[in-house]
Amino acid sequence: MRRSRGAGPIPVRILLVNAFHYLRGGVERTCLDESRWLSAAGHEVAHFAIRDPRNLPSPTADHFAPAADFGEGAPLARQIAQLPRALWSAPAARAMAGLLAAWRPDVAHVHAPSRYLTPSFLRPLERAGVPVVATLHDFKPWCTNRIMFARGAPCERCRGGRHWQAVAAGCVQGSRAKSAVGAVEAYLHDAIGAWRAVRLWIAPSRFVLDKARAWRVPQSRLRLLGHGVEPGAPAPGGAPADGRARSAAGLRPVVFFSGRLSLEKGVRLLPGLARALPRAEVHVAGEGPLGPELAAAARAAPNLRLLGHLSDEDLAARRAAAAAVVVPSLFYEHFGYAAAEALLDARPLVASRIGALPELCEHEVTGLLVPPGDAAALAAAVARALDEPAARGWAAAGRARVLERGAPARHVEGLLAIYDEARALA
């Protein structure tokens, strides 16, 4: 943070860049939390995203990039028409240039631009001499499908710039055609040095930092800073003191999952978990491509209950009242908000031993870890979380860990230090 002589800290002008400016997932959660915390600390914060009626207010909203639609359900004709923009968005670059003409930041912090913005907006920032830092929410700069996951398992076939492997695996939204577009995009970005303006990369976990180094990102350009996590308001009535919440009928403890209903999140394990634990109810909050498959499974497993999309308040209340929380991911989680939030609520946690999850869920210290994809191990660990008195102690230790590591004030201090360092590299 800049300081004046005897006058305390001088506010920093920060431009936060992300494809979406409304709460859509974990990336937006990080970006919006940082915006709020930095503003509360006295800094001047603006944003750059695509235009969308769901966007939250921003002082630079008039300079957002034109809307786009690259979602899984977007019509093919529309996606083909937008193809040039998906590879390199000239509209986003023009919009960023207009923003910089009206509002000059001291630093730009990039989150996840995706193909809605592409890295094109970095060129105006580079020309203007604005220092850029970026958080590694995924591995998009090096992995064609962002999450290093293909054919049901972690995948690093593209390492070394071999993006044609994505086409062979069909790893972009399960489509070889979309994977081919992704491969072309990746080769183009490699060829033109699309990410060269980024001075420092922020890794939200030790796992991500080590993985980025393995993919030949210089240590000198990497900084470790976990996401900040703020405890929510207490659930109505408070969380059960003994960690053995009951269903609405008052008969069975509830095992809770929240997240996208997709293959990489391990949701196909949930019907088997329900069958293995008939004395419990498995409640599933979220939406996604595997929703219909889970709905069919729920018809044959009466203790598997799909809750669909929940409001933030309802989600927090149900999580806080759960007897145990499961995070059965199959892919490299970069941080693990679902795990962090369960620990903040002092809920017994069972998570996959993959990605960054073990940094939050340390086995028999702050929760229980299982091999990813191991249905029997998952069921056995959940049974332990429900029955063993030690589970309450693990949950309490997990809460203390997340409160200490994820304190918003500590996170803001870390951000400002990184911003200052990036500015000094000019």
C-alpha cells in the first residue's frame, strides 16, 4: 500500500477483472469478496466484465464488454458466429481501452476472464503501463479445458503446449469440436504471448503453486495467498451442538453436499453413499449437467434428496445444520470453498485427497480424507464422521484453521503487498 508521510495509507485504485460481475460460482465469490473488503479498507475499486442484467453495480459498468454466450446450452449457430471473439475478443480490448481513458487504475487484478473476455483486454493494460496480477482460479493459461480433467480423471496430456491432446480427449464440454476450438485458441495464445502482461500470479494454495511451477511458471512470478473466507451469519436457531443434525422428519442425520452437479465434483458417488448409509439422508444442493441422472437415482434411493439451487441464506442454514459435509471431488480443487465453509461452521468434513483439499482437511486433524472416486472409503469415512466423538474435535480444529488463514483483513494485507510488488516491477 502506498503511504504518505505522517498521513497514513494512501488509497490504491484497483481494477478487478472477471468475466462475470454477479455471484455465479467460486471465482465470483472471490472477486466480489475482495472488492468489498478492499473498498471497506478505504481503497478505490472498479471492475471490468461482460454486460449482463444480473451484474452488480460498478463505477465502470458503462465500460463493460458487450455480452456473449458461450455456455453449454448456447445454440450452435450462435457459438459459431461468436467464434472469432472466443479466440481473441476485439470488443473486450476496445472496451478496456475505453475504460482506461476514463479511469486509470494503479493495478489490475485479473480473476477468470475465460473466453467471454479472452486475454485481449491485457493489451490495452500493457500499453498503458498498468501493472497486472492474476489469481490462478484454474489453469486456463496452460490447460485447454482449464481444470486438468478429462475422461473422468486428472489429466495433464497438454503439458508442454501439446494442445492437440485436448481434441483426442474431447475434454472441452465433452465435445471434440469444442475441444478443437479450444486447442486453436491455446495455440494462438501461446504464439502471441497472450498472458505476458501478468507480472505476478497468485496461487490460492500450495498445491496450485507447486503445479504451476511444474508447468514451468518461474517461481519469481508466483505468490502464495489463500482465498479469504468470511464467516456468515449464524443459521436460524444455531448449528446443532453435537454435530448430529436430523432430517426434517426428525429421524435421520443429514449428510450434505453442495456444488455443481458435474462429473469432476464426484457427484456420481452420492447415490451409492445414500444406499450405503440407509440410516442417514444425503441432501444435494446445486444444479448441473448430471442433475437428471441424480434425479433418476433419487427415485430409487428415498434417502437421496435433491434440493436444487438454494439461496445463500438457505444454503448456509442447511450446511450449518448438517451432521456431516462431503466434498468428493475427482479433479484438482484449487482451494475448496465447500470444504472451507463446512469447517467454518464446525461441521465434520469428509473430502477427497486431491488438489488443495488436504491443505484444509487434514486427515484426523480437521476432517477425514479418502481416495478420490473410492465409494467404499467415502461411505466408511462418512460413517465415522457421524459416529465418532472425535469428529467434533476435528471440526472445531478446522474452524480455527480457516478463521486464522482466511481472515479477510489478513487477505487484504496480502493482496496489497502483492500489488505493491507488481508495481515495483515496472
